[in-house]
Amino acid sequence: MKSILLVAIGIAAASAILGSLAISAFTPTDNASAQIELEQKCEIIAAQGFKIQVKYSEIDFDKMPKEDADALKYLDDLWISDCVSQMSPQQIVGIAQKVEREYYAGE
């Protein structure tokens, strides 16, 4: 009788674990949409920073107007903390290339 009870408990536990795994496998996650949102945010950051860099490409950072230098520093900090630290190098390079292409295509 005890062995039958132990087998029944084992089967119930295994069924619960397998059911939980099946449900979690078929439940959509927001990871993909969060990744897309992060990429869009990073494209905006990169585009804004690139515009400032192109505008002052002929002068040193120290000779930029303070407002633009502060904006570039802020965007650089965002880029490092929000993009570089959370994305693969391939994604980062892809975003940078896309921003550059779109910038020069829009001129």
C-alpha cells in the first residue's frame, strides 16, 4: 500500500513538473518585444549622437559649445549604459551602420 502511494505521489509530481514546463514553453514572452524596443531606443540615441558628431567633426570635443558637448556626453553615457551593456557587438555595429546610412541618405 505504501509503495503504491509513493508511486502515485511520484507520478503526480512528475506530471505537475511536465505540465509546468509545457505551459511555460507555449506561453509567449515579452523578451522579443523588449529587444525590439531596446534596439529602437538605441537607434534614436545613436542618431542624435551621430548628428552632433558630424556637426562638429572638424573640431575637438573641448572646443564644442558647452550645450552640445553636454548633450553628446549624456548621449554617450546612455549609449554605454543602455545599449552597449545589453546588446551583442553585432547588434551595436549594425545599429551604428544603419544610423550612418540613414543619415547620409537623408542629406
